[in-house]
Amino acid sequence: MMRHVLPRSIAALLLGLVLLAACLPEPRPRVDVRLLGGEITSADLAAHDPTDVEGLVLGEVLLTDDEIMGYDRDEHAILVTSEAWERLQVMRVPVNGVPFAVCLEGEAIYAGCLWTPVSSLSYDGVTLLLPITGEQGRLPIELGYPGSDFFGWDDPRDDAGLIAALSDR
């Protein structure tokens, strides 16, 4: 009799584990912001649609998925941890910008440049101004510098995959 109890107990345990695993939520898609490697410049990026990301070399991660706490779709602002905010605030950005890409599951969705508000150069692309002068923890992603009049492309920030991945935070 004992011989049949043990296999049934194991089978019941395995069935319970399978059912539990089926109830777990799917992992959310990972979003990060990466600097671009290679020889790409802000002038190179400005000459192309920001979503023309084929061939871009992704470099070091600027913002990890774990540092991105949410996204304000109305104002196109990434909400980040206080540690990430502080790290970005002290980052030195040259007046001609630093190329970056917003990535979903390790694939670039659109590219832009980190830009400094003291730059006298205009830029026809997506920008993330550093240091940030607004509310702590909010990183507004802007179109063009010094304003959207300098942006001549379709807005890439409304990518459906990115919005879906960022809205569940």
C-alpha cells in the first residue's frame, strides 16, 4: 500500500507545481536606454528618421529596466529611481550631444541624443536634456532642440510596444 502513496504524492506535487507556474504572470518586456557605440554622431542621427535604427551599435546601458519606474505618456517623461536621477544629474554632456537609443528587449526602437541646455546648437532629433531642470525623477523626452520647431520627423515616442511595456509599472 505504501508503494502507491509515494508515486501519487509526487504526481500530485508535480501537478500542483505545473498549475502554479501556469498562474504566474508573464515577465514584462524589458526597456532600457543605451548609449550608442561606434562612430555615430548627433549630426549623423539628425540626418535620419529617429526610427531608422538598423545598423546602430548599442553601447553601455544608461538606464536599466530596473531603474525605470514608469512612463508619463501625456508628457513623454520616463520616471526613474532616485539613484538613476542623481547619476544622470552629474553626467557631463558636450554641446554637440551624446547619441542614445531607447530599447525594448535589447533592440533599439528609436535613437536620439542626450543634450545640454547650455548648447547653442540646434538638433533635429529626439533629445533628453541633462542636467534635468524639472521635477526630480522625471526625464522628459523632447522633440528637437531648442524646441519642437526644430524636429522634422514623425514622433517615435508613441511606439505601441514601448508604451505597453512601460504602462504596467
